[in-house]
Amino acid sequence: MIRKKVLIFGASGQIGRYCVRKFSKENYKVIAATRNKHQKAYLLKTQAPIGYLDIEETNIFDQSKLEELIIKSDICINLVGILFEKGKKNTFKNIHTIFPKILSSICAKNNKKFIHISALGLDKVKNSKYALSKINGEIEIKKNLPNAVILKPSIVYSVDDKFTTKFMSILNLLPIFPLYYNGNTKFTPIHATDVSDIIFNIVDKEIHSKDIEAIGPEILTFKEILEKLLKSINKKRLLVPLPLFFARISASILQLFPSPLITLDQLNLLKYDNIKTENGITNYDINLPSKIYFEKGINEYAYNWREGGKFSIKEN
Ligand SMILES: NC(=O)c1ccc[n+]([C@@H]2O[C@H](COP(=O)([O-])OP(=O)(O)OC[C@H]3O[C@@H](n4cnc5c(N)ncnc54)[C@H](OP(=O)(O)O)[C@@H]3O)[C@@H](O)[C@H]2O)c1
């Protein structure tokens, strides 16, 4: 029996697909909003049993369509986000500030619960349009809906990510790989399963009015992450510290590619640790500890990047 209806924006993305599976398994009906039904339905349709998923195509700035979707749901979750800007409309400001502002105001008007996914460790960041747009999004949401839940994950990984999978592909090809800021930046990687469990529990246990930092079970530096990725794909590569001057030049060239490995904005972000803040409340404080350690998590899918696939012999 269907318990409640959850409307998810960005349902076709990495965290979104884990959420569709988790919510539908727990007998929630998911309304998945996407910009392109034909392109994304094949991804979404396989995530939930028949009757537990409706796919709705919408322009995220069409306010009357947004209201129509929100009215027929009990909870609204926003997972829409971008890593780099594209064209005049797909800007950080539009996606991370204006869209959450619109969504939260419609949720407030219709008295619906709203959960927004921002990102961890933005407060101290300088010179990043991404960080500024996410912070401004949080401010706008709080103005409209003080009891919205804002979840701030550290770096999220899974077989569906654009992080470990991309890095494993590149590490497979290149004999050397650059270490930005000497590889010392710290992260608390969290598996998409753990993130979707946290989101589900926020809904199911009716947690209100909290900024929650979503962190994994361990702190790893950028260099340690690369070393674990290399180990998991059975490759030895030279990890070379790249002076900032050259890092900036390479990022300014790479950001011209359609799906860049790194942009100047991301390079600025990478300078700052992505770990629990001093006074922040984390998933651990609300009794939702992360279960998956990075090495174990990536080993579930790293064989895709190993010669011989699943049956290759892994060197230690
Ligand atoms: N992944 C991480 O490491 C991480 C860390 C911290 C915070 N977050 C935040 O968590 C949220 C979800 O992350 P994710 O990794 O699941 O992202 P994702 O895989 O990139 O998916 C994001 C979804 O947003 C929608 N979207 C993308 N660009 C859009 C645009 N220009 N206009 C409208 N919709 C657009 C897409 O849905 P359709 O194409 O179906 O419309 C896409 O499936 C984002 O807000 C992200 O910033 C992620």
C-alpha cells in the first residue's frame, strides 16, 4: 500500500536514482520530475515497480507546472544541481539559487515539506560561483520556509557518479595524474546508498528544521582517494603535485571541453577541506551513521575498469 507521495527534482541523477529505489521499496510513490522524459525515462523506469513511479516532464522554471506537481505530492525533494555552467540559462545562480527559491516558496504556499540538497563546506570558500550560488540558495529557502531541511553532503560516490568513475577511466589511460594542492585537501566521501538512506529517514522520521551535514565514515585526502582508486583498478601511476600556476592554466583549458575534468571554479573549491564543520550537525548526530567505507564501496564496481573484469586477479 502506498504510504505517501514524494516529488523528486533531479530524480534521474546519481543520488536521485538511489532515492527512487529506496522510497519505492519502502512503499512511497515517487513522482520523478525530469526535463526530458524520452532521454531519462529509460533510466528511471527500471528503478521502481509498476505503480510506484510517475515520470513528469517539466521545465524547472515553469511555475504553474511546478505548483501542479507540488500540490499532488506530500513531500518535495530538490536534487537538481550542476558542476559547471552551460549557456545563458544553465547558470549556477539560476539552478542553485533561483530554482530552490521558487520551489520553496511554492512548498510554503501549499504547506508541503521541502528537503533541499546543498553541499558541504561552502562557508569558508572564496572565489567560487558554485559555492556562492549554493549558499544563496540556502538563504532564499530559509526566508521562504524556515522548517525546510537542508542536507549538505561531502563528495558522493557510486557506480553512477561522475567522480570515481571518471577518475578511474582517466587513471586507466594516463601514466601520471596531477595532485592539486599537493593532494592534501580532505574529504569525507559518502556512498549514494548512505545519502539516500539519510534522505529517506528525514522524510520517514519527520525530521524538521535542520541543516544536516552528510558525511561518510572516514576522512581521506585527495591523494589517499586517488591511491585507493588506483589500488581498486590494479594500476600503478605517478601522482605528481601540480604547482598552482600550472593547475590554473590546465583548468582554464580543460573547462573548454563539454564535460570537463576540472574547471577554474572547481579548482578554487578544491583548496578547501570538505569535512564536518565545527558546529555542524551531521547524520551521525541524528543517529544515521554512514555504513559504507570508501575502499569497500568502490570495490563493488571498480572491476568494470580492471582488465579481465570481475574475474581479474587483484594485486595488493
Ligand atoms: N555528487 C556529489 O558529490 C554531490 C556532493 C554535494 C552535493 N551534491 C548535490 O546533490 C544534488 C544531486 O547530486 P547528483 O550527484 O545526484 O547530481 P547529478 O547526477 O548531476 O543529477 C542532477 C540532476 O539534476 C538535473 N539537472 C541537471 N542540470 C540541470 C539543469 N540545467 N536544469 C534542470 N535540471 C538539471 C538532471 O535531471 P534531468 O536531466 O532528469 O532533468 C540531473 O539528473 C545536486 O544538487 C548536487 O549539487 C552532490
